[in-house]
Amino acid sequence: MATEKTRRIKDLDTLKALGHPLRMKLYRAVYVAGTATASQLADQVGEAVSLVSYHLRKLAAHGLIEEAEAGGDARERWWRRADAAISTRDEDFRDSPESAAVHAALSRMHARQMSEMYESYLDAQSAWPAGWRDAAFSSEFLLSLTAKEVRQLGDEINEVVGKWRAHGQAARESGDTEGRENVAVHTYGFPFRT
């Protein structure tokens, strides 16, 4: 990868590029696969290869994905993510109503897609082996914190997840794939009032 650091998206054009529902799904699919072709991704998302290729080029134009070395078929273009991870923050898009609206729309779409992922798991839960069903979790913690403490909590969660991401990647690279699956971890931290 180009870097193992999280890229924080701060420009509106890149935010808009990622804000398309299919592009976000494709970015996630490339992230999980490591490397993939438009044909492979089209099968995963149920869209035409030409449409997927178009959206992959848009993601690449904004530096979100990049070309990878050819896999088994050198005639096809292979893609990989450009950064270890990406993030956005509300504070980077407060300068105009348009920026704030685009960021809010992207955040809502991302939340919907995460919810859809979890609901898909729940729909298929009985098909997973008992060990996976026993290991899966969903938690809600209601805390009393300051804004600074919430930021610290988020940083600590990111560190823990980063450790496990590196562990899983190293294991796969060493050939330790027995029983290893892709796992989604969704966490949120936000204020609310009762």
C-alpha cells in the first residue's frame, strides 16, 4: 500500500466522489479483497462490468484506489486501495452549507450501508457455524463523557482495531487462512439527550 496511515478526506470533490452509494460499496469491496478486477467486483455488487469500471476510475481519479500489479489475468486492470484506511470529520466541512450537506449525506449513506451489512448477517446468522454465531457481538454502551473524552475513546478504539487489522493481514500473508473470515466492526460515539 502507498501508506499504512489513515487518509483523512478534507476536500469536497473527493467527498462527493465517495458519496455515491455504488462507489462506497466498491471501495469497501476493494478494501476487503485487497486486489480485484472490475469483473470480480461487478459479480459482488450485482452491476454491469462497464458501470463498475466507470465508478472505479472515478475512485482512482480521487486517489481512493489505485492500479495494482496484474493478478492471474494480465488483460484486466487490477485495483487496490490507496491508503490503509480513510476517514472524514464534520469539522472539515463546516465552511459552507454545501460542504456540510454533502458530508451529512455521505455520513447517512455510510450509516445505512453499515446497518444493511449487519442486517444481512442477522438474516444469514443461522447458516454460520456455532463458533461464529457465539463470537459475533452487538453492544451499546451509554456513557457520560466530555467531547475531549469521546475523541480519546475514538482514538483508543482505532488503535485497538488497527492492531487487529495488522494481525489479520499478517496472518493471511503468512498463509494462516484456516477459519479466517472477513469481519466488520462498527462502532459509534455521539452525544444524545434524553
